Amino acid sequence: MIECSVFCAGERIGPEFGSLRLEENASYEVVVETGPDARLWLDHLPLPAVAAGRFALTTGFWVGDSLLRVESEGERAEYPVRVRPSGYKLLQGEWQAMLADVETWLSGASVGMEGGQGGSADVHGGASPQFLTVALLPLVRALVESLTAICTSPRTKDAGYWADVELRRMRKAGREAVSWVSRHPEVGAWLDPWKRLELLGDEPLVPLRRVQETIDHPANRYVLWLAGRAARRLESVSTALREMAERYPGNDSAPWCLARSSAMEAAAASVRRAIRRSPLRHLTPRPPSEAALLVVLDDPVYARFHNLGRLFCSPRFNLDGNAAQLGAPVRPSFELYEIWCFLSVVEGLRNALPGWSWITRGYGRILDLGSSGAGAAACGVAPDGTRVEVEFNAVFPGFFARSNAKRWSLSSERRPDIVLSVRRPSGDGWWACLDAKYRVGRANLGNAFASVHIYRDALVWEDLGGSPVWSFLLSPKAGDDTREWFSPAFRETFARGVWELRPSATNDRELEAWLASAVGQQDGPPCVPPAPTNPADHVPHQEG
């Protein structure tokens, strides 16, 4: 067993009982107590060596399960890794509640390209690159082994054919041969021993039906077809991952995309190699026929290959996974928080505004590989005709690219996380911004406040009053050093500030009720900012 230790800020943290518990967006050092040829991988991502026997391990913005693989001097070891959410942002139970909400509101939205795995892959619905990325890699070895097992003893069938045989070599004449001889008296004469002496020329040949065993069985053609389909699926996903890495070179997901692309390509090559080495390689691939499916139902070896192969066609994500199922890749934690905030605002308004009619559009874009989700929106219409719309990553084109757009930015293109707009039957209306930030603490939120100022000063919506009436941040937790930014007095005074929004808490109900009140007011929204004043005159100061 290869011994290794993981350190964080000089303190050893594991492995404990053969597994590791790490935290998202943190840096660690792995020390391997073997020779200098050691190599390490986190899942399929190689870890860089910082010195002999020392490797840097950095977790990104993702939460889930992974595997630390160590290889040295011909030995291999694996350590299960559990990456938990940052405790100062969300507790583990709150993270699970957030995943459950996202999967309930938009099934599959939590699946992405990051290093960890969460939930499981199941066989319901169609396939998409997000699910195929990691879920299929553990299956490749089992698929190749199953194909090899079939090739060692493939299903055969009897194939009949006609062969011309000399009379003296016939040992048994079947009904077809006797019928043929009766129709040819010149051949039948050779069967009479007395007439045979008078006949001249070569002894005639009699067509005899023979049976030969062949592997050209419908079940084997189906096996070849399914193996080729699996290889093509792996190759197509590998190509898609390389394109993703090239499209977003600075993204944290790029190295994961390249590592998994190489793994997918190697997996496809192993399936192709197994096909080339099999005795079935000369057969013509065919989709499953009735005869092939009968073999699949009857033969457990073929049934195993069938069950494995069809997973390459339709793996899906299921939040309630277990160790016996295959993990699906997860999205970055900050993306998940942004998606959850958008869906939470939509669902909160649905619940707080009974009697309204709601429609959604573009939700599929949130599921697209590498998509920003721009274009996803929910629209509600009240009985009196009031219309409210919640948009995700709405686009405000830059000043020089605005053309005839009704909304635009004074500077470059901007995309607020959540845009809320209200239109009255009279034609007037207003709009506002919510920016979800998976950040806590004075320094982090202080930097995030830049987006609040930019949106208030730079964004214009011509037919909805120009600038947004207010612009707020959404953060998972209010700290002691930032509590004034979260106070209602601060938000009401400056039409800026921060809302605490996290799963399984009462604060989401407060935001839900406040938004519903803002939408329902006939004389305009709350928090129309007065002239700037000193916050100390309005907000009680709290030491933190």
C-alpha cells in the first residue's frame, strides 16, 4: 500500500480511515512516501509536482465525491475524496437542500463539468454531454470485459448450403437428395449395380445439403452494432470536451475538460481495439432484431453486455444516488448558487402571487453545456393585466452595439444574474437587478458591491424608466462584519445592499414577501432612493 499524507497550511488532515475530507476552493499539499517516480491524479486530472514526492492539490468551486489515485514503483493506490461546501458559506445540509430544490425545479441543472461527482446516473430520458462526461468512463472496462466474454464463446447458428458430392462418398441421403435423384433418371441409373457396369464417363455429382456452424448470428451483429455505437458516443463527447476547453481557456473547468477528453478518447480506443481483435469483426453490424433480443433475454452474458451498452445511449441524473450507481459531474458551486437563486425567486413569486398565470421560456439553456443560461425567463400575468418577468443572465448590449435595443449599457455589455421587470396595464413600469454572489465576508462582498454600482449607473431600459430602481446582492450568509449591509434600513435608505438567501432558512421567505409586495404596489416599487446621506444617520452601527 502506498502511503501518502495530505496537509493544509502545514497541518496534516488525512487520509483518515482510508479516505479524505476536503473543502471547496482550498489548496492542499500531498506528500507521497515513496520514490521520486510517483504520479498522482484527482479523478482524471494529473496533479503538478512541486518537489520530489510533493504534489499540489487545489479544489475548485465544486462539491461532491472524487478519487485520489497514486501510482509509484509499479504500485497503485486509491483514496476516496469527499469535497464539502465551505462551512462559512453553507452547511452540508443546506447544500443538499439547495441541490434538491434545483433538481425539483429544473431536473439536471446541477450537472456540469467540474471535478466532483454527485447523485447518480440512471437510464431515463435522452443523453446529453453533461451526463456522459463522467458517468460512462467507469463503464468502459466492464463493457470491454463483457465483449471479450462474448467473443470467447459467441452464440452460433446452423447455416445450410448445397454441396456437390460423388455418389460413392454419400453416407446418408436425405429427402431432398432422393427427390433430386428421382427427377434425374440418368443419375439414378448409377445406383443400379448391373447398369453401372455399362455406363461410361465420370460418376455424376449429387447436390447434398450440408449444415455448418457459423457465428453470423443476429445477436452477434447486434453486439457489434452496440459496441460501435458506444465507441462513437465516447469519441463525440471527447471532441465536445476539447471544444469546450478551447472556448473557455481561462475557465476553471478547462483543465477538467481536457483531462476527461483524453480519458474519453482512450476509452473509445479500447472499445475499438476490442472490436478489431474479436472474431466478430467481419460481421455486418445490425440494430437489435427479434432473434437478437431473444438471445439477450436467454443468455446472461449477452444480457450483461446489453445492459451496459444501452447506458451509453441514455444516462440521466438522479439526485438520490448510492454507491452502486455511477456519479454524474457537478456544476461549480457558484453557478449552482446563481441558478438556485434565480429559480428560488421565480418559485417564491409563484407562491406569493396566487391567481397569477405563469409561463417559462428558455429553461433548456440553463442545461446546455457551457451555457450562461441567457434567455431563460419566467413571466407572470395578474388578473388585472399586470405583467412581471424574471430573467436569468439578461443581456444589456454595449453602448456602441445597442442598435435599436430598448435596453443597453452605457459602457460595455453587462449581464446581471437576475433582472426583475414589472409592466402595468397603463404602460408604465419599473425594473431592478439582483446579483447572486457565492461570497461572504467584508472583503469579498466589498469587491462584489462593484457590480451593484455598475448596474445602477451603467444600465438603461428606455421604456421602463431608465435606470433600475434598486440593485441588490444575494449572499448565502451575513457575517458579523457585514451585518449592516444586510439590514433593512440600509436597503431602504440607499436602494442598495445585500439579502441573505440560502436554502432551509426563513430569509428566503422574507425576500419572497418583499418582492411580492414590490410587484403588487400600484404606486411604484419600494426603495426609490432619496438623496445620498450618511449611513450612520439611518443605520445603527454594530461592532463586528
